Amino acid sequence: MGFKTGIVGLPNVGKSTLFNALTKTAAAQAANFPFCTIEPNVGEVAVPDARLDTLAGIAGSKQIIPARMTFVDIAGLVKGASKGEGLGNQFLANIRECDAIAHVLRCFEDGDVTHVEGRVNPVEDAEVIETELMLADMESIEKRLQNIVRKVRGGDKEAVQQERLLKEAQAVLESGKPARTVDVAEDDRKAWDMLQLLTTKPILYVCNVAEDEAATGNAHSEAVAKMAAEQGAAHVVISAKIEEEISQLDADEAEMFLDELGLKEAGLDRMIRAGYDLLGLQTYFTVGPKEARAWTITRGMLAPQAAGVIHGDFERGFIRAETVAYDDYVAANGEQGAKDAGKMRAEGKSYLVKDGDVMHFLFNA
């Protein structure tokens, strides 16, 4: 289990450069002109987690399998995209298929790189994209309301619920706010998610700064940080050029390069962690001599559901989960040591899985 994040933004803000760094490929053409990305590039990347290497070292695992994440490089949107301007609605459809949005904002000054609006103002850029997504949602809502009129009149319960939720979203959008600001009751959550409105998706603002500002940020990134805080959104400061350079280096070279720049870690690691937090994701591990593997689950998952991420049979026939906390596993130098120290627990169906748990599932086939 992972999540699919769409990388969006105005043309020439560094989306494709960032995508290249994420996937360690040159699959996305990075060029100084609008719409250089015609089809959305899709890349799967490993989620960096130092704990996995530590566990593999203790267990002598022959193979290390990290959790995976999917990123989609979506072509640059422009003002009027909701009405088909630029490359328009096909890209709005690409966003609709994503779980979250990484909104890349230009926070660097460079006269050699054209800005589609002729100025550098990341907050205004964010407003342009948000407005287009809101307009697209309003158009979608109007069409859906028209399509369910007969079912609503006939008393169809699902249609009545859908109409109520659509009207709540419509009212918020008409007030100038995104649909994610609607307070959705738990009983409505499933139906709400099925609406797939663009402005319900959580947003991570990615401030793309110049190479010499990667460690400190600048006035532009500070303005974005303030905007994100007001919205309850997340943000990270990153230099897409640095990340692309790092992606071509081996681990030792990358560490030296980061030290020279005064950076403690790659910006992409911070971006991925922020994405995890944004979607309420966490990791548990399975460890043995054959492999050490990271599994991504949603916070709040119980042991049987977590087992089901590996295979549906594990969830259906769940008996119990032998569980060791990560810190206990490391301190005891492995599974046997954890058992001897009384740190291995037998957890049942009601156990709430914690981030970093090392787990072994017993089930009936």
C-alpha cells in the first residue's frame, strides 16, 4: 500500500526536474518552455527509511524491500485550465486520479527561466492553480446535481446523500474556499470520498528555491509557509536542481555533497515524510533471513487490516500478530533477544498497529 501524488504547478516552476530527481531518471523532459510534459509521467520510488537497513543488518536479511510510492508528473496548468486553456481538462482528470497534490511553487529568481505570468510570486501562483481546481469542481458539481435529480425525487437514499454533500461542497466553493474545508461527518466519509472533488485532496506546497538557498529558504518560501499554515496545509523547502544532482550520486558522494551545502538530509526525504504525514500513513516491518520489508498502512489500522496489506488471506484467517516495537528489536539485537527479554507480544484482532512495529502474522489458510 502506498499513495499516488500528483506533481502540479504552473509551467517552468521545476516540476519535471523534481520528478527526475524522485525517480532517478531523465524520463520527464525538463525544458524552458511551457507544456514540455505532454503525457503524465508516472514513477514509482522507494521510500527512504534508515530503520529498514538497521533491521536487515541485525537479521542478516539477504534482500531489502522498501515501501513504494507513486508520483505523477502532470503538465503545467495555466489560468483558464478549467475552461480548456493550455492543455486544460485532460490534466485536471490526471489530478483527479491522485490521492494528494504536491504543488511546486517557483521561489527562485532567474531571468533566464521564463515565468508564464511574467513575475515571481508563489502565493499568487498557488491561488491561480487553486482557483482553476475550484472552478473545475463547481462545474463538476453542477453536472452531477442535474444528473441525480430523478433519483432524488424517487427517494433514492444514496442519491439524497450525494445531493446533500454536493450542495455543501458547492456552498463552500461559492464562498471562495476549497471543498477540503467542509466538515464531513464520519457517516458521510465514504460517500464524500467517492465524489472525487479536486479541492478535497490534501496539498503539500513544495517551495523550489535556488541552490544557495536550499538550507535557509528565502522571503518567497516564508510567504508560502505562512499561507500553508493558514490553510492547515504542509510545506517543504527544496532545490529541485540540487535534488536532481544528488540523485545521480552514490550514497557516500551524496552525503559529502549535502555536507558541503550545509544540509542534513536530502530535501526529497523531507518531502516524502511530509507526504506520509499529510495522508496519515505509517510503516510496519516484516524481518527475516530472506528479506526485510517495509509495509505502508494508514494510521488507525488494526492488526488484521495490516496483515491484509500483505495478502487478503492473512486478514481473512488472522489469528494473532507476534509484535516487537522497533526500538525493542534493535536493543535486543533481534527477534530471539526480544523474546528472551519479554519484549515480543502476542496481539489480537483489536491491536492498533504502531509505526515501526516489527510483525509476524499467524493465520488460518
